[in-house]
Amino acid sequence: MPLDITFTLSDHDLEHFQAIVNKAKSAMDIPHDEEAIQLATKQLIRDARTSDLPEFISERIEKLEVVTNMISDVEWQLSETDRNRVLGALVYFCNPEDLIPDHIPGLGFLDDAIYVELIIRELNYEIESYQEFYQFRVAEEARRREKGLDPHVEREEWLADKRAALHSRMRKRRTGRSDNRRWRLNF
């Protein structure tokens, strides 16, 4: 029988996460260490997949995959500012001194799972926009193939309009948030 457990992170708890993120960011140069950040995040996902973790932890770690895909997808073309924002969120996973060391069986990924929840909330507009772009691209490729067309012909043209609209919507939603009064992580 499933059991729901809820807990609240206090401002102090959130500040503690922010301090860890700030420490990791100060140790890395985000534009130059982009590959290291991506590799550390992908390694965390691989480690989580090969560990015997509680389902509630593994489900959250799996959510990171869409964020890493968003960063590595060359056709998504995030601006440098947006890219650095996402990488700033992921830099936490490069810090071997996070809240709970990952090598502790069963619980080592708990802080990572909590932090993923924070990332998903903070980057929800970016994630939603990317997922819509990805679904559009897959559907348009299939549509073109069904019509006997090469999906690579004029690809950039048919992707550009959708991408531009989604990037614009993403930024508008982020700057127009109605929840600006709540505490937020600074990526």
C-alpha cells in the first residue's frame, strides 16, 4: 500500500541548497565547464539507474534527463543566457560535497532528488517549451516522411518558427510569473 509523506523545506533549508549551488558555481566557469556539468549530470542519472534506489528517488532523478537533453539538443538553440541558467541549475551535481554523499546506500541520492524537484519547479517553462518543441519535431518528421518528403530538407526553416515562438513564450512566462513573492533558487 503506497504511503504519502510530505515535508516542507524552510527558507533556511532552501538557503542551504543555494549555498551549495553557489559554492559549486564559484568552483566552475559555467560557459567553459559546460561539458563537465553535463557529464556530471549524466553520470548521476546513470548511477541512479544502476543503484537499488527507492522509487520516489529514482523517478525524480529520471526527470533530469529532459533537462540534459534540452542542453545538448543543438536544434533547440537556447540563448547563452538561458543556457547558463540551466547549466547553473545543474552545477549542483558536480559538487561531490552535496548534502548527502551519493555512495550512502538507499539515501545518498535523496538530496539530489529533492534538488531535482526544485529544478523542475524553477525551470518548468523551459522544460515545457522544450518538450513541446521535441514533440513538434518528431511529429513533423513523421508527417513529412508519410508524404514522401525528406525531413531534413528545409529543416531549419520549419523548426525556426516553432523554436522562436516557444523561446519567446518561455521568456515571457518566466518574467511574468505571478509567484515572484516566493523564495527562489538563483541559478
